[in-house]
Amino acid sequence: MDSKNTISSKALPLGKLLRFALGIFFVTEVWPVYMDVTTNGVLIRLGWALGLMIVYSLLHLFILKFTPKINSIICAVLAFGPLLAVFFIGYGGPAATGALTYLSVALLTAAVRGDGGCEVMSVPALFTGKHTHLSCLLFSPIDWCESKL
């Protein structure tokens, strides 16, 4: 991958603020669900979020190994696939809540760490200390515009 296609690994202030605000929004959406379910329901929802973290950790390791051979935009579309699949398959149930839980944690992690690019990869990046240079369908254009200003 040449330098023109490389995604910035750091988000600038507006990108951080937007990631944080969207993360807080999702927290406010899932928090009441956790307050209204039993302990067993909480564990099921957190299990879905943990499952997504495992999937994204494996994807993170795969991308770190094969980054030069994979287009970052195509990979970003593929990276968001597991989250969307879990959300839509389990729409209205524990799986959807688990997916939103993972997304809110990932957005807040990306905002605090200042990670640019794909926010769903910020949680696995905590464990490896390496950033995956994937673009984000929502935030990368904002990061790009902000860096040009």
C-alpha cells in the first residue's frame, strides 16, 4: 500500500469529539436495556459483545499480517460486516444489544485513544498495541477533511 492510500492512525479533535458523542449516544440507548433485564439477560448480551470482540481480534491479527495485500476500503466494508450481521440477525434481542454494546465501547475507546480510521478495530488494538490502517465509512472522510484544514 502506498502512502496515498494509507489511513491516518490518529484522529484530530473533531473526529475524536464525534466518535465520543456517538459512543455516548449508543451507551444511552443500551443502558436502559441492561437495567431492565435479569442477570442472565445481561450475561447473554455481554456474551454477544465478547464474541464480537473475539471476532474483531482475530480479524485484527489477520489484517496486521496481510495489510499490504488488502485494500483498506474493501477491508473496512468487510470489517463492519460481523457487527451488522449480529445486529440485524438479532434485531430487537440480546444479539442486537450486544452489538450496540461493542460498538459503543469501540467508539469510546477510539475517541479516548485518538484512533483514526475504523473504530471497531480500536478494542483489539488495545491488546496488541498496533493500529490497523482501515478506513471508516463514516469517520474517515471527516478525518480526511479535518487533516486538510
